[in-house]
Amino acid sequence: MTLLQRSLVPALLVLFGLGLAFGRQSKQPVVRAEKVAGTVSVLFGEGGNIGVSSGADGILIVDDQFERLVPEIEAALAKLAPGKAAPRFLVNTHHHGDHTGGNAHFGKSAVVLAHENVRARLLDEKAPATALPVVTYADGIALHLNGEEIRVLHVPGAHTDGDSVVWFKGSNVVHLGDLYFQLGYPFVDVASGGNVLGLIEGLRGLLPGLPADVRLVPGHGVVTGREGLEEYVKMLETLTARVREHLAEGRDVKAMLAAGVTKDFDPRWGNFAFVPPEKFVASIVDSLR
Ligand SMILES: [Zn+2]
């Protein structure tokens, strides 16, 4: 290769990469809105699903994905509520960056609400001042907006130590945050106070109160009814019981997987790249310690 060729190759690669990046941006928007029920819509994109209440009183959003998606999120909100697109309220279901990445922007104009542990964790992470929850609660809080009660309930020690679910009572929709991973095995953040036993207990506690025709927005995945959540909770319970037995027999995560602990569930739940079976099983082991 000549010197000229050697310097051209990286330059061409960079141009090719930029072309891909721009091509993707201009042709395929990442954020897509879908109506759920009543006042509630959901924005799918990258990171946690965003719940939206839009109506005569304006907009409330649940979570805000990533900072780089803010322009797309704003464009989607402008379509849902022309002239009232700036959210008045923002509820964070927990502190993870794929649910709070837009806080620094939206928090400039919206009142940010979250469980008190979310504020503490964002402070620890040196989040900018506008990203911090202004209203915090220990057990929950209610908002009255767009003709309905929006009840925010804390679920202790589940996906993290600061989880909330947001129940749009009139619309009959619940945003479950990352208590509900619809697209695969859940990430249980034991290092941030999460625990699979708390996750199961929290969801078991919610299920009897959910109306038969309720719509459930997961943190990740598609909107389902009760049956989707019931299937998920049964998977959590079954695998937790199995891991408990394996632990009692002295097996570690590797030996449990070799014995096929998740095998029959993997076709439905094992395809989410971020949480392969071994990561989920390890988090159950950590939860049972
Ligand atoms: Zn999360």
C-alpha cells in the first residue's frame, strides 16, 4: 500500500460511517408513538418506554430515555398535543440512565417527581441540577390531570430500591417501569437495592387489583394485558424456585445452566441480548443470598 492509499482508507471509512449515521437519522426516526387507551400513549425508542398523558391540561411524561433522543421525543409530543408539547410533569420510574437521560432537558420546565431513592442515586451520580426530582415521596403520590387520577406507587426493593409504577386510573393503563421486562429476562439491579423476591412480591401484590381489561406498559417491550404480566410473573417464580433448589444442592450459576435451569423458558425469554440467561440466574442467586 502506498502512503496515499494508507491515509485514504481511514478517511473513506470515516465518510462511510458518517453516511450510515446520517442515513439512519434521516430515514428512520427512532422514536415512535402509539396510542394505548384514554389519555395515554407510549413512545417507543431506545431505552425505557415513555408513558404520555396528553389532554386539556397539557402533558405528563413517565421517563425520558436518552438525552440524544430529546428532539425526537419533543417532535412526538408536539404531534400528541399541538401547542402544549412541553411536559408539565415528569415521573421517573427509577434512576437508570435509559429512563432518566432526558431529565436534564425536560427538568428545565417540568416538575420532576420520583421516589426519594431516585433523587439520592442521581445525586450520587452527579446528575445536573435540572435532572433531579424536585418532588420526592416515600410511598407514593397522586396527580390530578387531564380528567383523571394518576396514582404513583412505590414498590420497594424490586428492580432497584426506587421503583414506582404509574397508574392512570381513568384511562385504565399502568406503566410498570422496569418491574416488567416484556421482551426478555429482566435485569434485577441487586447492586442498587433490587431483589427478585421483592420484584415478585410487588407484582403479585399489584395483580389482583388490576382490572381485567387494563393495559400494561412495560419498561421494555410491547404493551400487553394482564395475561402477559401473569406469564412473566410465573416465569420469575418458577425460575426463582428452581435456583433456590439448585443452591440448596450446592450448585453455582454455571452448574445450574449446565443442568438446564432456564432451558424451557429460553425460547420465549432468552433472546434479550442485555440479559442472557446466565445474567438473570446470577441475579436470582445474588437476591437469595
Ligand atoms: Zn432499569
